[in-house]
Amino acid sequence: MKVALIGIGQAGGKVVERLTKFDAEMDFDAVQGAFAINSATPDLQSLEHVETHLIGADRVNGHGVGGDNELGAEIMQSDVQEVLGDLDGHVTSRSEAIFVVAGLGGGTGSGGAPVLVHHLQQVYDIPVYALGILPGRNEGSLYQANAGRSLKTIVREADATILVDNDAWHSQGESVESGFESINQNIAQRFGLLFASGEAVEGVGESVVDSSEVINTLRQGGIAALGYASAPASDDSTQNIRSVMSVSRQALLTGTSLPEARVGDAALLVIAGKPETIPRKGVEKARRWLEDETESMQVRGGDFPLDSDRIAALVLLGGVERSDRIQEFLDRARAAQRVEDEKAAGDPADAFANDELENLF
Ligand code: GDP
């Protein structure tokens, strides 16, 4: 699937940069245009592989919006015609979908992404998807509340929203910063493979996945998740049947971008590896298992021929919004919103709230 990528805010820009690099290193050529938009100049300056656009210079002078996602939405709205003009040459006629990428818990991406998606929908007739990053459980209440509002709006505007939870796809015991590095690398690899799997690969493989399978899996709209797992390929075909089954299970059960999101409306199972190591029997079995497990009547599937010593499974699961994980996040976001509202109003129980009297020390 040929895609145009637009990252908004710090996380959005970094992830788009990583994805673009991965696509180029692998020679996939699925990424047709890569763009980063931010209200903070330093965040844009750190990007090398994407075109950049600064918004809100008249309001925040390149300093960003802090965690104020309403301001993020406002400045995107004010500058949107300029942004669309700039994007014009980047969303080429070859793109089959646009992905708007943002951390939903911040300010510029959280507020700006839903606004931009809304406007892109008016201009382009290809699907406009969101790749949204949810704050991890330990991130503060402002992040949670921002992400709740942003998610609600972006799900309304986008053709589908694929979520990556910051509590998934990183190793235990990492610092926040190195955690982001490995999450971003995993996003780049996994989404990069998903985009490339919809590309025509000549001369190899039996049932190559078509872009329309990705688009049809996401057709119901709402929220989607992406799962991934891999294992070494073997010379023994019985072992490879077992491996296809086990990587498919792991992709859904433990390797997903949205932990515990297992039930959906539609799924796509892509098995990647050397064609001679991908056993039909294993793929069919894994597909049937996925149908049962996800309670989805529509499980599409295909092979992605890849010159690798491993066998990998990618599971795209559409229509997961009823999952417990989403409900749990929304509860957390609502509770956080109450905390933020109380902070803004001042706690009535605190006689010194919002006081001009400053403490001595
Ligand atoms: P913005 O620049 O105002 O849009 O804000 P950010 O992009 O920094 O968004 C903040 C949210 O994104 C928080 O939930 C962070 O945990 C998350 N975040 C920030 N940087 C990264 C990153 O590089 N990778 C990932 N996965 N999440 C990030």
C-alpha cells in the first residue's frame, strides 16, 4: 500500500521519520511522502528525513503549546490552508491512503491531528487514517485527559484510528526516553511491514496481500490495533507449520499494539518470510484460529514474501472499540479530566487555591 505520512507534534514527527527511514532501508518504496508539522521549532530541527512545516508562529513563536491541546487545535485550524498547500506535492497521486501520526496525550499533535484529518477528508478521496499513540498508565492526568478528548474526536473524523499504547511494544525496565526509542523502532518496523505487505511483489509468493485487504479490514472505521510476532524459520516444514501458528497466536495475544484488544469486526493476517518456508496448512490453520479467537467473521489473509530467516505474523484487527482496554482507557481519561477541571477551578477545600499570596518558600 502506497502511503503518505504526516506526523504532528513531537511523537508524530519522530515516528514518521523512523517509518520513512525503515521503508527506505528495506527498499520497500511504500512511503510516497513524509511530512512533519509542529508548533515547536527545535522538534522540527531534529528531523532529517521528512519535510517540515511550522504552524502557529504568530501565536507561540516556535515555542510549542505545552500540553494545551485546545491551543494545538486552534493553531492548526488557523494555519490549515497553508498546511494543505504545502502538502499538495507530498500526497502524490500514487498514494492509496494517508496516515496522520500523533501522540494523543500532548498538545500540538493531540489538538492538531483531529483538525487536520477533518480537512484532509474534504480534499482527498483516498482513506485518511490516524495512527494514534496513547499515553502509558503512568503518564500524568493532563496526558490522559488530552488523549481522551483527542481520541474521541479523531475517531469521529478518521476513516479508522490504529492505536499504539505506550505500555505496549517496549521492553521492561527501560527509561522513558530509551522506551520511546524502542517503541518508535517497533512502530516503524511493524507499520512499515504492514504498508509494504500491500505492495505487489513480483515473481514470489502465492497469495500476496493487496492494498484493498488492508483498506477493507479497516472499512468499519472506529479503532484498530496491530499485532506482530516472529520466530526463526526452519528447514523442517512440520516445524514451520507450528511456527506459523505460534507467531499468529503471539501477534494477537501478546504482541499487539493495544494489549487485551482481542475481539474485533474484521482481521487481516499477513505471514511474512521466504515463500518456501510458509506452509499453506499452517496459514489456513492460523486463519481459522484467528476467526474463532477474534469472533470476527471476516478474516482476510495473505503471504508477504520477504528475504528473511524468520517467519513473522502481522495481525491487523479492526473494530476493537468495544474491548476492555479501550473502556479502561476512557475511564482513566474521564477521571483525569475531572482532576484537570478541578485544578482549573481551584479546589474548594483548599482555602489558598488560586491565591495571589505566594508561599514564602
Ligand atoms: P506534542 O509535541 O505537543 O504533540 O506532544 P508529544 O508528541 O510529545 O505528545 C506527548 C505524548 O506522546 C505523551 O503521551 C508521550 O508519552 C508521548 N510521546 C512523546 N514522544 C514520544 C515518542 O517519541 N514515542 C512515543 N511512542 N510516544 C511519545
